[in-house]
Amino acid sequence: MRAGRLHIINARLPLNGDNRLYELIAEDGVWRTVDASAERVILDDAVSIASKEAIGADGFTAATVDLEGRIAVPGFADMHMHLDKALSLPQVGNASGTLLEAISNYGQHVARFSKEEIRERIIRTAMMGLRQGTVHMRTHLDMHAWLGRDIMFRTVEAALEAKEALKGLVRLQLFPMLSFGQSPRETAELAEELIGLGMDGIGGCPHLNPDPDADIRHLFDTAARLDVPIDLHVDERDDPNVRTVIPIARMTREHGYEGRVTAGHLCSLSSMPSSEAWPIIEEMALAKLGAVTLPAANLYLQGRADDGPIRRGVTRVKELLQAGVATAAASDNIRDPFHPFGKGDLAQIALLTAYAAQMGSADDPDVLLRMITETPATLMGLTASYGIREGCSADLAVLDAGNAEQLLIEGSPSRWVAVQGRWVSAMVQESRLAIDMKQE
């Protein structure tokens, strides 16, 4: 897919921390010019982003596009997904709605899915997210090693083929979920093979292992030997005594892996008193662990056994942020036995995070926007190429809002997405939003 040329005027870049209007020029797929304007730019040949002339039928236009004060971000980054399981709900149900039944039911059905079915689900869900503005995704992949190599590698091959098919549209990172409990040597060999095939790091669920400490130790030893990042499901339990994040933080420091380990879910933190949670959060900050909250799935899954008060499982987002822990928000599961809803819309996930974490102060909308853009991009190792700044990949998601607060309050009925300077998606719907073009 060829790189395109973009000329954008009157864009607001909320991640820059100001309300100025910007002119953006991209050539050969990268940003060449990012200039703030003292006032609104008016050009005779410019077309409104909301007009049908803005994006040609082939996704490429040399016209100057006027964002008319709308905000633009360098694409959303959804760093915790399960694309291999997405859209499987019609085949795999969950009568109780619990996490354990979801795990069991999918494990019983996975052998029935062909490689082609899994690959198609990954691509369909990734494209769904792209239409909402997401250009980077990290997906965790179930291995189901106990079912044999043939079944396990259906998922591996499907994910690798989907990653290749999505080039120029969505950039996928693949993290196989490994358990070292029963056969650590064989699992370490599998990890090496998977990284050699093109996986980007390794993950797992240590809290589900009979010996979590041993699992964590083998996992870190393997990752360090292969020099790859780690992204784990951590303490996805209502039980406050489930605290595998503690040895994960300790092992991170022992291996010199600060900044290369991410902990997703962290549900048990919200079930324990603050006096017990704070020392753990401080250990996370010391180890430079990244954190990911998954509000949609955890609000749906957690607290199923509670008679009241009902715990909802969303981790201590505000406390993590306060402690300086880099914290992202992500989609997790989409229309599968773990979570029957979702459309890959990180703006919706940001709003759910605001509700669940009670983030409604004046500064919180900007924080929430960073939780679905810059923070996950940093945790995914994209810093060098991510951003609307000169030399970075010319990726762009234009939202029907004038600032982050308006995005959360009124939503974005339209989305426009460009990758490497080429328009790849446009969802244009009627909008009554009034974008204020005046400077503050």
C-alpha cells in the first residue's frame, strides 16, 4: 500500500497540551511539517473534512483538508485485546457470565475453529477498531497447548497471516499466553520458536497457575534470554489475597526489566483496603511496571459471586496514576464468552474508565485521552514513530469534537482515519456539534 500525501489545516492537537490550530503536511508517509497557526487558516482549495470530496474513492487525495477545529490524534493504541477469540459468542456461549465458565467454554470449543475462521475474526475485529480510529493493537493469543500442536498452531498461523494482511492498515503486536507450570523446559522452547516465527513478546496468567511464583520465574528467565517484553494478565480476581503482582514487580527489578513489563487487569487491588493496596502500587511504580485497565470486561465479569456489596473489579486507576504508574485503558474482549459487547471503540472505553474510576475532574478528560493514545504507545515501544510531529509516521484519527471533554460528553459520530499519509477509513454521520474555532 503506497504512502500518501496529506495537507491538513485547522487541526487541534490535544496531546500537545494547547488549544491552538495546526497545519500538518505529510509526504512519503511521514509528517514533514507540524506548525501551529496564530489564527484560522483559510485556503481557497481546502475542502471540509465532513464533505464527500475530502477523501477520494481510492482513499487518497491531494486536496487540502480543513478539520475546522476538530481534534486529531496519531491514532488510538489498543494494547490489550483478544482478537483470536473476538466475535466467537455465537459459537461459544456463557450461561453464568463468569470468567471461569468463559475460560472453560472457549477451551472446549477452540478445536472446532479452523485457522481460516480465526484469521477472519482477527481481521474483521481489527478493521472494526480501525474504523473507530485505532491503528495499533496488541493481541494476546490463547495457546491451548494441552490440545496438541496442531490446534495450538492454528491460532499462531492465523495471527501471523492476519498481521501480514493488515499491513498498511493496522499494526498488530502478538503476545502468546504461556504457562510454564507443567513443563517449563518445553514451554521455554515453544516461546523461542514463537518469537522466531514473528511473535512480539510473551504473556501469561500467573495467578491461574498452581505455583504462580515458579511460573513467573520461568517466564522472566525465558523473556530475558530472548530479550522480549512481557505483558501479563495479573490478579484478575475479586479475592484481595491474590497478589501475584508483588513477585512480578520484584522479578522485574531482579532482571533489570524496568519499563518492559505490563500488568493487565489488577482487579484484586480494588478488593483490598487502601492501606494494603498502596504499598503494592508503590512497588509497581518502583519497578516501572505498566498497567492496563479493562473496564468493559471487568465491570461485566467481576463480582459474580457477591451477594452485596458487589465488587466490580476495575482496578485502582486514580491511585496508579497518582503513584506515577503508566496506566492505559484497552478493549480486552469483544463479543465473545468473556464479554458479549464492544465494537473496538477506545473513545467508548475511555468513557467507561471515567465512570468506573470516577474520573470527572477538569483535567481528567485529557488524562483519559492519553490513556488510549500516548501511554499505550509508550508501553508498546512505539515512542520513536508515534505522534503528530515531524519525522513520525503520518497516522491520524480525526474526531468530531473540539477537545477531549467534548469527545467524552457528546461522543464522535464521525471518524476519519489516515495511515502513513493515506486516508483508509471514513465514517461520516450527521453531527450537531458546534466546534468553536476561536482561540482561548
